[in-house]
Amino acid sequence: MIFLILGLPFAGGGLDLILPTNRLRNWILFLIALAHLGCVVSFWLIPPPAVINGFLALDSFSIIILSVISILFFAVSLYAAGYVQNEKGRSNRIFTACLLFLLFSMTLVTMSQHLGLFWIAMEATTLMCAPLIYFHHRPQALEATWKYLVIGSVGIALALLGTFFLAISALEIKSLLLSDLISQAASLSVPWLKLAIVFLTVGYGTKMGLVPMHSWKPDAYGEAPGPVGALLAGAVTNCAFLAFLRMSQICHAADQAEFLKPILLAIGIASMALASFFMLGQIDFNRLLAYSSIEHMGILILGLGLGGLGIYGSLFHAVNNAFSKGLIFLVSGNLYQQYRTKRIGNIQGVLKSFPFTGGLLVVALLAVTGIPPFGTFFSEFMILNAALATAHYSLAFFYLLFLSIVFVAMSSVVLKMARGLPENREVELNPNQKESWITTVSPLFLAGIALLLGLCVPSFLNQALQKSSAFLGG
Amino acid sequence: MNTVWIDMALAVVVILAIGLLGTSRLGSIVRLFALQSFILAFLPFLLEGGIGIHKVVIATGTLIVKVIAIPAILFWAVRHVSIRRDTPAIFGGSASLLVGGFLIGLSFFLSSRLVLSGKPFSDLLIPSAFSTLFIGFLVIISRVKAITQVVGYLIMENGIFLFALLLFETTPLLVELGIFLDIFVGVFVMGIIINHIQNEFDHMDISQLTSLKE
Amino acid sequence: MRLFLLSLEILAFSAVLVLFLDRFRKLCHFVFVASLVAACSLNFFVSFPFLRGGETSIFRIPWSVPFGEFTIGLDPLSAFFLMTIGCVALASGIYGCGYLQEHHEKKNLGVHYFFYLLLITLLLVVVTARNAVLFLTAWELMTIIGYFLVTFYDEKKSVREAGYLYLIVTHCGTFCLLVMFALMGQAASSMDFDQMALAHYAPGLTGLLFILGLVGFGAKAGFFPIHIWLPHAHPAAPSHVSALFSGFVIKTGIYGLLRLIFIIKDLPAWSGPVVLAIGGVSGVFGVLYALGQHEIKKLLAYHSIENIGIIALGIGIGLLGNASGHESIALIGYAGGLLHVLNHAVFKSLLFLSAGSVIRSTGTGEIDAMGGLLKFLPFTGHLFLIGSLSICGLPLFNGFISEWLVYRALFDGVIHLDKFGIIMAVMAAVSLALIGGLAAICFAKAFSVIFLGQNRSHRQDIYKENPCMMWGPMMFLAAICVWIGLFPKTIVSFAFASAHFLIAAKPVAAQTEFLLQPILSTTKVLYIFLLVLGLLVLCRALLARRYPERRVGTWACGYPSLTTRIQYTASSFAEPVLRLFKWMVCFQVQRSEKSRINLPEELELSSKVVDMPEHFVFRPILAMLRRFSGMLLKLQSGHIPQYLFYMLLGLIALLLWKFPWRA
Amino acid sequence: MIPFISVLSRLAACLLFSPFLLGVIGKTKAFFAGRKGPPLLQPYYDILKLIQKGSVYSVTTTWIFRAAPLIFFATTLIASFLIPFGGLKAPVQFWGDALLFTYLFGLGRFFIILAAMDTGSSFEGMGASREAIFSCLSEIVLFLNFAALAVLSKSFSLSQMIGESWWASWTVSGPSLILVGASYFMILLVENSRIPIDDPATHLELTMIHEVMVLDHSGPDLAFILHGAAIKLFVQGSFFVTLLIPFQSHNRIIDATVFLAAMIGLAVIIGIVESVMARLRLNRIPSFITGAFVLALFGLIIAIMRVL
């Protein structure tokens, strides 16, 4: 069953490389995404057995992250068909192939129980994203891709080093399988384990875009097209977050949690601080979303670092954030195609000229900044509760301060764009561009899920979250 | 007897890394990297425990990937470039050598101060791994041309590979091969990107790539 | 309880229905009005038994959100606010229908009605929520939907900015509420208000909770330092929306504060004086800033702040009485505050609606461009007169009754409290007197400059009166004002019932009778006054018949032509007052410089009042924040080596901080 | 039966006796100026003359202009019902009638200001805006006086505050009562716009306050306003007098005569003050009222210290 879910995207990617016409490729992309979703649903019903003596298995963390990735990919695949259609005369061969290979590598990441294999899959996602970012063939996109690649690979190299240090610390256990590591955690040599944690934090922190290693994110998300941005911000960051979850699992087992928590808190609050201040002066919409993604990664890590209730909160926030980020990136993709510019100053009166995109833009703002009907509000509230329960009062104060600065920055930008009269100054509104139904259905689908998560958390998700937070002593 | 050979090999690896810091011609940079990888390929055989299939596969893998395939790609990219010279951006040639020396001293100090239990088979291994890693990092930071940055990244990989030697028995074959494959594909993609940069900007000077800023 | 849920369903269902009915205009209006009438009458009907009987009822269904549970409860406190929503929402909704007729072509009214009905539903939920998460959700949604209602005319830039300012201030205020409810939840280990009421809070914690509650609810209610969004939001919003806003939405802040007082029984001793101080400062500064305004809706907005100050005075003296054990003072104080909530809701929405019709007829909100409108707009003029008489708290109208109750609590305090209590009560009483006096000046100015004298604007066209759809609801509100003013028995007993509930005391019939007796005798005196007035009018009519009357132009000391420019304008009327309070209000007078060079042909003189907290506190902070972020942005300089250097720095920092160095 | 007679007698006293006070003030000012001055009953002649005359209304005015004098007269009349004077108990007395007393005057003044602005001439506007600010400030001092009296008499009803037998309390809180009395006298001058604040007999409209507000009224309206102003002076004067007369002999006739004598004495004092002092500049009046405020505050502090 696991081979099926892995094989499908790989085969689809290969097939897409060969197929001649765009339409066929889109169909393949869509069908594979649907099949993938089907497999994931079946995994929820009957949990699959481990494969290749435990290298690939589904524990509670990976089932959550996998289903999030699958739903997001399904929405993006639906959207990508419409998006590429609007880019006249561009063959989407590389685009769809890389998307499917990306899906394959992300699925591999969620499945792998062996940390070495985990690293390989993460490296694969990095490489698959590079051509996707370069979709628009503009000089800036090229520069963004290069920066993404260089910083990404340096980060991943450090992560590899961290994995090796972990292996050295687990010399007696003689295996990097997660289950063995956790069961015989007592025999890990502590100094090597600490060194491994430091390097793994810096390595996978680069993939997540946490503060000291965040510089590639604004450029990469700024230049990536809408659907790719959605996948990057929604799915790839969740895979990197999975790495942090595995790491805290091992630390929890080797009762080194007190060592890891201060690091996570420091990095989390630093990410939120820098992101919120950077957002105030933004003039480019996608870069603004990049900083918002950095801020939400900071919240995730903060929640993980707080422990107790915070872990359930940060897992729930990972799920909410994926959908709200996906939604707002798809909407930014729409905006780019309708206004052909990313500068906030040139876009105004979206609600009047494109009612659906305008409405979705406002809904996306509410979802991202955590306004009640949407799930992000409840997860942020839980993390606040955790902070107050563990008496981190100053932390809670700064947490709320940065959330309010982010709200000030985001709402001023989005509301300036959405409201008012449409004045298309030098930006000629390409008249034939009316809102095609495909590019509005998929963001609507994501908005629906984000709202559903806010209104009533489905019971199966609740149990999965409870089980996985119990692993980390939540 | 073996430890003498191992120490000699490690020393040569570090010397080649320093040599790389000094040169500025792209062609010689790639050749130095190939030589370093060649030595690394034979290092597993010097370890004790005879010639197992594991070692043979690792050695041939390194040979194919790091000595033949990657230099071929880099030479293909270099051919496109009109200017063959690469000048370090931040500080002059000799200054980067001095910093390299300092970094090696730092790595020796680091490994001595680190509280690391477990006796590696040669006390020279960890310092040389750290120094190769730091030199690779320095090359990426200081050099201007894209190809040199790729080579810097590969030097870092070599440093990490030295660490891999420590846990030779534990990591299964599949994982090792996966790591080689990833590095190869990574460099392959970088090569393509360099080609595109070359066509787009008709220069490969990273310091000019700064249009994306606040 | 079932009826209340029925009203919620009606509102929600018709809100969704109206969203799609925009094209068929008639049906859209009909559904909107019908649902409003049904829901508001149901609310009235539901709230009476709770106010009279004083019992409570809870409705609970599980809601699978973390901590969340959908619990709605009705008790005298919530019932009192339900009654207030009933009349305000009904009147301003129907008025809104008439007011927005001309906008139908340009703007999509269906969406506006949808937001309006949804806001009413949320107000009902906020007032009856018994679970912190449900309360916060309804509270935030109310802010967001309020934003969309305020920015109805979003083609104007000032409207967009006003809406944005409103959104930020109230949203950041809500963050304090988040922390407060989180702390309370932890202390009571459950998010349910009833459990919270039973829990015991450490003394230090109650102080912190009270401050957070004050800031959070104060941002919504418009207490003095954090009121800056009110004067911008009201002129920007269409007048029926600003009527609903100042009528009820800012009262949710007061409701929240009262609910906090109900939950935390033993508040710190300093809480009473603090609320009194806030009330006094809000009242005095609110009315002083109102005096300096020249735009009618901005003037009314500042008056909302003033009346919120009066309500805070009532609650403050109630707290003081409660803390020092005088149950009667607490009872009267809370009853006065609550009654002023209802009174202010009624007469302020009446004033906003009449201001809306004045703006609709004359086309501008500037007071100095109006004059003599009573002849052209009789209905609007007289209703504005009734509204201004009741807001100044003059007898015969409802403002007097609630101010009388607050005065009574204050002077009871002067008599019974200890030394410090007397000083606080006297200062509060003096500030209430000052507020009443200045409000009388402000509304004498407003009414006379708009409706009396001659028209000051140069275009002398005739203004036509508004349709009956607009002055009908205003008549309904004016009738309530007069009814409460002259026959206050029922409403005051309702206020006492919810005040009893607030201090958790069983209402004793004799005690309420004893408290009601002075008010009834006041109204007896007022009946005699009306009788005497009637007699005088009769004998004046007799005299008028015997002696001839002549109508001639106003005496202008013999000058031939009496131009309209010699009349006293709003700024000249308020100038002596503002010069007296110059340092409190930074009152500035600007002379136009253009006539300096040649002979001064047209000198222009205008006076302006600067809103101190906004221009000296909030705007500088925002500017400093933006400058700091501008400096910080330079970090992202675009050079790859620099980015890698950050990474290396991060790595080394972590190593130095967290690594097991050999000692 | 008896209460009905007492109500009738106090109404008669209030209506008939009050213009006489204005006559006395006029006479004392004339005596100090060395001239013969108008006869004592001059105010009565004025009122009767005005009632018989026809009235002139400006074109721009509305019904408010006609209703204002009536409302002013009615409010002052009703206010007189609340005050116990001359040994007669107030017909209506309850907790908080002092509030109604002040706010009734407020209502009357509000309508007079509206009527002034209704004519649309700048003089009335000037008078209205000045009257508004000064009366608002004096209201504050009034409330402070009430607070002091409330602390002393432990109740907030006019009858208890000043009606009860005061002999005992004078010994206990003499000084604070003197201070309250002084501050109340200054407020009396402000409220009834006597010399230090406003000169009723001047011709320069620019300097007047109260007179210029009622400039445009004529005929019976002016009569009502004049009579109302007289009653207002009588009512506020009676509050001041009952406050200061310490003893209460339960014989009705003696009380009445003593009260009337005291009222005439008060009128003479006002006349003396008016002839001795000149009118204050307009921006000096707020400091005059602040002086009254400080006196009242001082009285309150002494009252608090004495009682607690």
C-alpha cells in the first residue's frame, strides 16, 4: 500500500516528462493527486503495515502531515491547470513533472522512519523546488532560485552533518531507525546528541526559514508563482517541521527536552520578532506573505518549545497554517495574473473589479492573521494558554505584541488593495482576463477547509493530534 | 601501520583544500577538487577490516560521482564562461589563505575542547573533517563566481564524508548511495542554473546578483 | 430561552437570504425589515420575564473547538442589554432602509443588509455568551463585520482610513481580552463563566485581570485614552450604522466590564476610584472636544465618549460602594450606569439618525454651513431637539432620570463613605455637573446653529423633508425618550433588578420601593410643571388675542441690511469655553495668511481642537515603529555571502550557548 | 386644609413680593448715588405696562422664541415649590430635590439661550454664549455647596438641608456654614446677573450678558421674563436667607415677618454691593467664580473634618 502511494507520483512525473500536450499533463497531474488523496483516506481507515524492515512506516505525526500535504497538493494541482493555461504558449512539461516529483519526495519524507532516508527525501524536495521557482523565466526568478539553492544546500549539508553526529551518538544502537533510537534512548551518548541537535536545528531550520537562516525565503517566495508558493509555504515547511518533531521525539525519549526547549523558544520568538518588523515596510505582496510564513514558523517552533498544551496547539497550527498559507498564495497567484504586478501600490479596488478574488483575499487575510471563525485563532489561543500556564509572561507579551504588529501590517496592505475604486493607472488590466472558475474553485476549497477547522475540529484529527502530542509529553 | 597512511591521507586532503583557497583559475579549482575526492575514495580501504563489498561499493561510488561525473559537468559549465579567472570578493587572495589557516587552528582547538566520548581510529580525523568543512564554507562566502560556490559546497560535502567514515559500519549501503545520488543531482541542477545565469546575465558574478533586496 | 434562539435563527437565516436578493429591490427591503421587526420584538418579549422575575436559564450544546462549548445564558444583566439592542437595532435598521434608497444603483445593498443582520446576531450572542471562547469568537467577528459596515462609502480615502484605524485599535484591544480569559480559564480550570464565577482568584491576579479587562473592553467602549477610533469611525459610517455603533456596539464594552465585575467578586480596592477617574476624564475631555468640532457626526461621536464617561462614573461609584460594603450605594450606582446605557442608546441613535437626515437633505455635515432648518425640516428638527434635551439630562426626558440616579449614588457616597470615599464622590459629582453643563452648551450650540436663525450657506435653495420611512423610527425613539422621562417606574425597576443581579443580592420588594419613591415624586413635580406650563400658554394666548402682533426683521441696531454672516457661528459660540480650557484641549485659532501682502480683502479665521492622545501618543508610536522597521530592512541586503554569514553566526551562537564545553 | 392655605400663601408671596425686591435694590442704588431714584413699586408698573402691550416678533424666529419665556417663568415658579422658606414647609420634599431645583433652572436657561440664538442677530448670540459658560461654571459651585450641606445635614433633601432647626448645627459647624453662605452669595450674583458680573441697566449691548439675551422679546413675553427673573432672585435669595437665619420660632406670623425683613435686608445688601463695585471685565468673571469655588471647597473640607 505504501509502495502504491510512493510509486504513483514517481510514475506520474516520468509520464509527464514524455507526454506531448499540456492538457494531457494537467489530467495526469490531477488524477495522480486524486489517487494520492484516495490512498491517504484509506490510510486513515486502515493504517498500513511498516515496509522494508521499518524504514517506511506511518506513525501519528506523519499521517497528519501527509494528509495536509495531500489535500494541499490536490488543490494546487486543480489550480495549476488553470494557472498555466493563462500563461500563454508555455509548455508545462517541467512544471508538472517537478510538481509530481515534489509530491513523491514529500510523501517519502513523511514516511521515512530512518533519519538518513529522511535527509535524502528532504534534499530531494529542495532540488525539485528549484526549477519550480524558476517557472517565470525572469532574471529575478533566476537570482531567487540560485539563492534558494545555495543557502538551501548549505543548510541541508549542516543537517547531514547533524544526522552523522546523531549516528555517532547512537553507535551502540547501530541503527538510525526512529523506533530503535527512541526505545534505546538511554544508551545515546549525550555530548554527541547535543552537537547533533544544534546542527539539526540549524540545518532543518534553514528549510523551515527560521530567523538566522531565513534570508532565502522572501526572495524565493517573492518570485515563485502562486501554486508553487502555496506548496512551498504549506507543504515543504510542514515537512521541515516534521524534522523538528522527530528531533523533539528523540530528545523527549533521551530526557534531553530541557536542553532543546530554550533553543526552540529563542528561535521562535526571534523569528516572530524579525518577521513582524520586516512586514511593516513591505511594498511587494508575495514578499509580505513570505515574512508572514516566517512568522507562522516562529509560532510553530514557539508552541513546540513551550511543551504541554503548546504541542497540541503547534500541531493544530501547522495544519491550519498550511491551508491558510495555501489559500493566500493561490489568491496572490490570481492577483498576479490579473494585475501582472506584485507591487501593492498598483493594485486597488480588487473587490470591485474581481469580486471573487477580492472576497477570497479578505477571507485569506482573516485566516492568516488568526481571526476567530478560522482555526488559526484557536491554535494561537492554545499556544498563548500554554505560555501563560508555564509562566512565560514576558514571552506571552512579546508573542501578542508581534501578532498585533503583523495584523497591523497585513491588514493595511490587504485592505488597501481590496477596498476603494479600481484605478488601473499604468497597469493595463488585461481585459480578457476574467476570473476563470478553476482558479477560484481551489482557493474556495481551501478556504472551506480552513473555516471547517475553525468551526468544528473533526474527531479523527483531534484524536491523532492528542496521540501525537502525548508522544512529546503534551 | 595503517594509522600512518590515514594521517598522511587526511593531511593531503587538508593541504589540497588550502591549495584550492589559493588558486583563482576555475580550471585548476575543479581539478583540485577532483584530486581531493580521489584520495577520499581510497581512504575506506586504509581502515581496518579488510576489503568488504561495502567498502568497494562506497569507493567506486565516490569515484564515479565525485571524480568523474561532477568535474565533467563543471568543466562543461566552465567552457561556456569567457573569463576564466575568479577573484575573491571580500578580501584578497592571501588574506583568504590566512583566514583558512586560522580556521584550521580553530577546528583543532574545537575538537580538543569538545567533550566527545568514543575513540575514533585516528585523532587527526575530526579536526581535518572540521577544517575541510570550514574551508568549504569560507570558499562559498568569499568567492564571486557561481562555479566556485558549487565547488565550495562540494568541499563541505567532502568534510562531511570524512565524518561518515567514523560510522562506517552502521549506515546501510542504501543510505550512502542515496546521499551520493542527492549530491550528484544537486550539482547537476546547479550546473543547469549556472548555464541559465550565463545566458541571462552574460556574467557569473554573484556579487551583481543583488536586485532582490528590501 | 427557546424564543431567544428562534430570534437568532430568524436573523441568521434572513441574513443569508438577503445576500442573494439584491436584484429584487422590493423583496430585499421587505425581508430585511420583516426579520428585524420579528427578531427585535421577540427579544423584547424574551427579556421581560428575566428582568421582572430575576431568574436565569442556560442552553448548552457541545462545540468541538478546543476549550469551546456553545453555551448561551439569559440573566437580568443580559436581558437588560437585549432590551437595548431591541429598540436600537429596529429603529436604525428601518431608518437604514429609507436612508440607502438612493444608493441602490451604485452599491450592492444586499451585502450591506447581510452584514447588518449578521452584526445584530453577533451582538445578541456576545451579550448572552457564557463560554469565554464563544464570547471571544463573537467579539472578534463583531469587530470585523463592524469594519465592513463602517466602510460602506469605501470610495473615499478618509473612510477607508477610519475603518482601518477602528479595526486595529479594537483588534489590539482584544489581545488583552485573550490574555485575561486565558488567565481566568487557568485559575478556574474551565472556560465557562459560571465555573469562573465560583473560582477563587489570588489578590494580585484580580488586579491584573481588572486592568486587562479595562484596556480590552475600554478600547471597544471608547474610554478616554483609547477612544481615538470613535471620532474617525462615526463620520465615516452611514448614519444608521453609526447610530447602531454608538447606540449599542460600544455598549458591549460596558457589558463586558460588568460581566467581569460579576465574575470576579472581590475586586481590588483601587478599582472603584480608577473607574471613577476614567469616567470623569472621559466625560470632561469628551465634551470639551465635542465643543470644538464643526462636523455634526464628529460632535456626536465625541458625545458618545462623554456619555460612556457618565456610565463609567455610575459603575465606578457602584464599585466603590460595593468595596466599602454600602449595598444601597452599589445598587443605585450600577442601576444608574445600566439605565444610562439604555438611555444613551436611545437618544444617541435618535441624534445620529436625525443628523443623518440633516446631512441627506443639506448634503454636507459642516454645522457652519447650515441654519434655519427648523422651517424646512420640521420633523427632523423637533426630533433633534428632543434628542438634545434628553442628552443634556434636562428634566422631562430620560437623560435626567439616569443622571439623577448616578447623582443619587454619588451624593449617597458623599454622605456615607469614609474620608477618601467622600473626596472621590465629590470630585465625581463635580465632574458630572461640569459634564452636564458643557453638554448643555454644546447641544444649545448644535441645535441653534443648525436649526434656528437664518441659513448661513450661500446657496439659498429649499431643503425638502425626508420620507416618513426615516422619521418614523426616529419618532419611535423620541417616544421612548419621553416615556422613560415621564413614567420611569417600569424601566427603573428593570435597572434595579439587573443591578441586584450584579451584586448577587436577592431583590427585596420593600427596598426597591424605598429607592423608587424619590423618582416618582420627581415625576409628580414634573407633571405639576407641565400643568403650570399649560396654564401659562392659555393665558398667553388670551393676551395675544387682545393685543395685535407684528412680524418684522430682527433689530440690527439700525443697520439697513441684515446679512446671514453676522450670526453667531458654532466656533464663535464655543470660543469662550474653549479659551477657558485651552491647555486641556490645545485649542488653536488659525488666520489665513494669504491676505498679508496686499490689502486684506477676505480674512479667514478658523479654530481647531487637537485630539491629544491621538496626535501626541498613538501617531508618534506608529511612525517610530515604521522608522525602526525601515532601518531593520537594510539587513536583507541581497548579498548571498551576507546571508550565509547570518547562518554561520546563528550556528556559532547556538554552539557557544548550549554546547557541553570541557570545563 | 391647612397645607392648601400654606401653598396658596407661599405662591402669593412668591408672585407678589418678588418684584418688590428689585424695587428695593433700585432704591438703595439711587440713595447711594444721591438721586431720588424710581419709586419702590416701579417693577410692578413695568410688568403691568408690558402685559398690556402688543408684541413684535422677528421673521426668522420659530415657536421656540414664543415658548421660551413661558418655560422660563414656569420653571422658576416650580423651583419655588421645592424651597422651605419663612417657616413654611416645602410642599414637595424628597431625597434629591436639590438636583431637580438646579436642573429646572438649567431647563429654563436652555430655552432662553435657544430663543436668543433663534433671532439670528449677533448680540443675542454673544449674550447666549456668555450666559452659557458662566452659568455652567456657577452650577459646579452650586453642586459643591450642596455637597457640603449634605455632609453637614446627612441628607440630600432641601428641606432637611436648610429647613431643620439650625441652632444646634451652627454651634458645631459654624465656619463651614459661613463659607458656604459666602460662596452661595457670590453664585447668587452670577445667577441673577447683578453688578460684579453683568450690569442690568447698561445700554452697551457688547458688555451685557443677561439683558442682551432677552433684547428681542417684547410685550407680555418680556413681562414674563422680568417677573421670572424677579422670582428667581426671590427663590435663590430665600435659600440664602433660610440658610443664614439660625433660629426657628414655631409661631407662623413671627417667622413670616422675620423672613420678609431678612429678604429686604438681602436686597439692600445687593444694592450696596452694586453701588460699591464696578462691573468686572468678561475674562475676569471665571476667576470670580473660581473664588466662589475655592470658598465652597474650603467649606466642604471643614464640614468633612467636623463631621467625621
